[in-house]
Amino acid sequence: MNTSLFFLLLLLLPLLASCADTKVYIVYLRHNEDNGEKTLHEIEENHLSYLFSVKKLEEEVRPCLLYSYKHSINGFAALLTSDEASQLSDMEEVVMVIPSHEREYSLHTTRSWEFAGLDEELKPTKMDRQDLLYRSQYGKDIIVGVMDSGVWPESESFNDIGMGPIPVSWKGICQTGPTFKATHCNRKLIGARYYLKGYEARYGHLNTTQDSRSPRDMDGHGTHTASTVGGRGVPNASALGGFSSGTAFGGAPMARLAIYKVCWPVPGKGKEDGNTCLFEDMLAAFDDAIRDGVHILSISIGSSTPIDYTQDGLAMGALQATKNNILVVCSGGNEGPTASTVVNTAPWIFTVAASSVDRSFVAPVKLGNGKMVKGQSATPYNLPQRKMYQLVYAAEVVNENVPKTYIAGQCLPGSLNPQKAKGKIVFCLRGNGTRVGKGMEVKRAGGIGYILGNSPANGAELTVDAHVLPATAVTSYDAVQILRYINSTKTRTAYIFPGRTIVHAKPAPSVAAFSSRGPSAISPEILKPDIAAPGLNILAAWTEGNSPTKIEADKRRVKYNILSGTSMACPHISAAAALIKAIHPDWSSAAIKSALITSAGLLNNEGKRITDASGNPADPLQFGSGHFRPEKAADPGLVYDASYNDYLLFLCSHVNINSNPTFKCPKTTPSMQNLNYPSFSFPKLTGKVAVKRTVTNVGGKGSVYFASVEPPMGISVKVYPPILHFNHVGEKKDFELIVEARERVEKGIYSFGWLTWSDGVHIVRSPIAVSLV
């Protein structure tokens, strides 16, 4: 080797290794009131001084500082060795140093608005002055920040025709990139940013064949959620194959949208397998969103498992957003129906469960024995002829090397034998692998069609997909019937009818099987999720940079797509909150949240109590207070308000908040159950417990509210005082709820009841959840 080159490399080695053997840590510093007066540059210099004190080489300091936070937390994100992190944590000014969680966060992957009582198409001809859309002027000038995978700005859902000037309160930017120009923002899409530093620190340089180094959405999820919140009315929109045809519009079509792209593809994995949204990148997005001036943050992101609040970047960022009166709405997760899987459970976060709407995509199956089986599908493909085709179970046509276990029936990639499957309809079971991926395997093996059978956990809930061949999905009960038919005869045949869209389906809503359940694993004293909204088979705008299935081999492109998840439920609540904020601009984020919670409904469109996907009665651990009713929430009567300090008091039960010198936890830690929350939860009840609440009158003056209680089974519930008199709007009244076990009830099992305040006009209802030790 050339001698001079060798010595040059020796000189460069320390710099090349400057951030090697490191990982991202979040450094929390003590709260500093002076930060509000400092520029971001001054704050960065202060954060660099901490790194200078622990780094050996001065040249390695700046490259290792990823983000300086000003608004979301007082602290910074940096690449540190474990020894450097330990040195920092020993400093007096440092509250804690925690590692960024490796792939903890990911995306929780329109008829729904008409079903919710908001139908934009009716408004020009039927201008009801009490209508929520009319009163809110369609969410005019409310700014909703969407933290997700970006946006496809060319979608018609984001046109700004007829919209006025951008609100003067807006302080954000339209960040450009290789595929995103400043002109892609407009009076609807008023801001766009992207965050890559944490992602690239962990995974290396972004693969730009997979995603764009810009706010552009190459996934689809972000475009879908943003258009659900605030998409403009687009006539004749439909999914591939013409499914769900009609006018697509978001819940607050005149709201402004600000995009914060924090989610990216995982290297070495397909987009259909999910993505990653990193702690440090999300905190930076919170920092900007607070400074930019958003009113509501819609975040369809969550950790794979519950994380303690002080370790959870989403919870900590949301707390500072709440301090700035920004309502943070989050999806509750897709790990149902298992108990205690709900995430984003901090009481300052609005946590949303997913439900169905009254629309189905009927694609029945006829079996050779004459039996008709109900099915649903959104595939654009039909069988070539109207005749019966040979039907086989996947486990019968697998390759020799596939284990003869339950896996054999799941149509996993490479499992099917083309010689055995060719020309046949293949019956596959849900489980491992993606639903569309199973269909692609059937097509690869030469199958003519595909029936997907639910597992018992999925019950009667049918999630539709844009399959790559004629296909339909059936309930777990019908899956068993099909298997019995296959096993009953050697001459099994079937025909899959073409799918079609049906509205006014009953019963609806029901709680989606995938929707994560409570109780909260972090603080079961706070009932979570808070509320349910449509999340099953939702049509909304889509990226043209990805297929409707997200599978790389699928080259189809669409403008609108059907998706399911609590990710889809979250923006429904964000939009409803935007409408209420437009009507009541002076309300706090907690008051808006309370209005939606206490006005939620418990009945389906058959007039019966809401059920789960299998038809069993649902409960508040599944749907919180019930299914959202935006029209009712605009005039709730009473609200349960809460402040930033109330949430800090609540946090005292989890950790000593020594980062904030202006706030000290009291010597006696207050009960978490005394947080002024619009629901009640009593886990592990012993003896008699009394909790206090305060309600604020937002209805008429001279109102008198009477309490009524539907107690949980075996539990005594009393309210004192049982009557509340209000002389004026804005007046506050306290009451106590006293709960005591009266009968022998099975320990550890939750039972549920309701507290309702009514003045004859307003119904203010709160769920009560109780379990005994």
C-alpha cells in the first residue's frame, strides 16, 4: 500500500469509528424554563457540551448528536457507547438516559362517515343549521398533524379548491426532497416534514428504491390515514374492482393537514411485513408539531407491547403536546382479542379501538353438496367460467418437505405443489403469513381460486383484500363446515361468486377481533381503550408508489384502497375532534376528549348492545365508552376536564418527576383513580373505595343533572351528591363515586356498569369497570 495513503487512513480511523460501537440513547435533562427563550442553535450548543464531556475526540461529537429537543422534552438523542451513556446518567442535570427501543413502534395497520351520521353529500341540499358539519364549517382552519409514513400529495383527496388562506397561526414548513417539491403543499396540505436521523443511525442509509428521502408516502398507510381525517370530497372513488364506489371524503374536509413522516421500511423485509417508527424520530416530530401550531395530532402508531410511560417516546411527546393544548389521538393496537394488549394507554392520550361499519363485500361460496357459504372479498377477479371447480384443502397439495402440521394448511410461500394444486380452488387457513400472500402462493402453484378460512380468534370478522386471483374469506364457523365437506367426499367441488358491495348490513357496529383489549398493563386504574370507531374495511386514498397489497411482486396501482386496523379508527376520532374544536375553540384537549367519550353509543343498528366479532356481548375493555357519535359530542352537557398539572400528579404514582423544578410530587402520592377522567376503573377492589370527580357545565344555564347507576354485577355503587345544580355555563361541581363489593364475585374477572348524568336533554355516560382481588 502507498505509504502516504496508509498514514492518511491511520489519521482517519478515529473519525471513521467516531460513532461505531454505539447506539441511540435519549438523554432527559432537568426541566429548564429558560429553554423557551433560547434559540434552537443555543439549545444544540448546550447539548453538545454534554457530549464533549464524555467523548474522547472532539471531532466525533457533532456527528453523534442526532436531535436536540426543545418542545417535546428537554433533552437530546445521540449515538453513545454504553460507557458514555453511564457517564451522562451520573450527571446531576441528567434525569435519565434510556436506549431507543429497537423496532418497538410500527404502524397499526367511506361509508364509515355516513354510518357515523356525517354525510357530506347531503349537505348542499339539506342545510340543517344544527348539523355538526355545518356548525363546524367542516372543520375549517383546524390544523391536524398526521404522524405516519408520509403523503401522496397528488391525490385528489388533498386538493385545496375553495379553501381560504393558510391560518396565520401556522409556523410550519413544506420540506422538500428528491420527489417532493414545495409546490406539493397547498392550502389543504399546508405542511410536510420527514425524520430519518434515528432510522439511518440504526439501519444505515435509506434504500431509495424502497422509499423516498422526502415526505412522500411510498407505503400507503400515511395517505390513507390523512385522507380519512381531512380528505376533500372525491366523487366516483372506489377500490380496485369498483368496490365501495361513491364519494370519498374525510371527516373534517375543510381542516388543514400537516404531515410528519416518521415511519420507514425495515431493511430486508417486505412492506407487507410492517415498518419501523423510531423513538427519537417521533420525538423530533412532536417537537416540530408543537412549534408549528397543530391543534390535533393523529398518530396511528404504537409499540408492539405496552411500555411504561417514562420509557415511551410517544407518551412523553404526547404529554408535552397536551401541555400545549394539543389533543393527541392514537390507535390502540391490533393484538386482539388477547386481554391487556392495548397500547398508548397514557391518560393524556385518546386511545381508539376498531369497529365495523354497516357495509359488506359479499362473495359467497357454493359447495358441491348444494350448501351456500357466506363469504366476503374485494378481489377484482372472477372465475373464468360459471361452473364448479375441484376443491382441495391446502394440506393435501403441499410439497413433500412441508411438515404435516397445522402449518401445512396455511398456504405459506413455497409450500404448495403446482402438480397437485393446478386448476383447483385451494382452501387455506389464517395464521402465519399475510392474507394476500396466501393467495399469491395459490396463484404461483397454478390454483384457479382461493378460499381463506378464519381461525377461532378471528371469529366472524371478515377482512377484505384486493387478492391477485378469484378469492373469498369465510368465518371460522364456515371454515369448519368447508373442512367437514372436504373430508366427507372425494368428489369435492366449489364455486366462488363475484364480490359485490352491500350497505346497511346488520348487525353493525361490532368490535373488530384484531382490536387490542384492556385492561391497561401499565395502569389498569385508567380504563383503556377510550372509545371505538370504524376500523374494518375502510376505503381511503392510497399512494401510487405501492401496490394495494404492499407486496413487491404485485405491480397493480390504485388511487383508493380498503384497509383495516385501529390505524383506520384513529383518524376517525381525530376528525371528530377537529369538528368539535372548530365549534368550541376555547375547549381544552381533555374537554374535547371527554365530550366524545361520554356521548358514545352502546347500541348497534338492530337496537341491541354492541357485540364482538363472534356475536358475543362486547364490554368496555373492548370498546371503552362505546362507539363514537360525533353529532352528540358537539353538545355533551357536562365535561370532565383535566390539566397538564393533573397529569403530572398522576405520573407521581409511577415515578418521581424530578426533571421539573416548578412541580414537586406531594409527600403523599394521590390515587391514580382520582384523576378527573371520564371513566372509572377499579382493578383489584378491596373493601370500599371512594373516588372524586369534577364536572364542568358546558350546556345551558340553570341546568339540573340527576345521577343514575347501572352497577356492575355484585357491586354496590353510590353517587354523592346524586343531584347537581348548575347556575351558569362553565360552573364546576364535585361528586364522589363510592364502590363496594356486596356479593361473592369471581376474583380477577371484570364486571361492568355505567354512571349516567342527565338533565332531560343531555346523556353524560361513563363506564365503570371493577375486578376483585
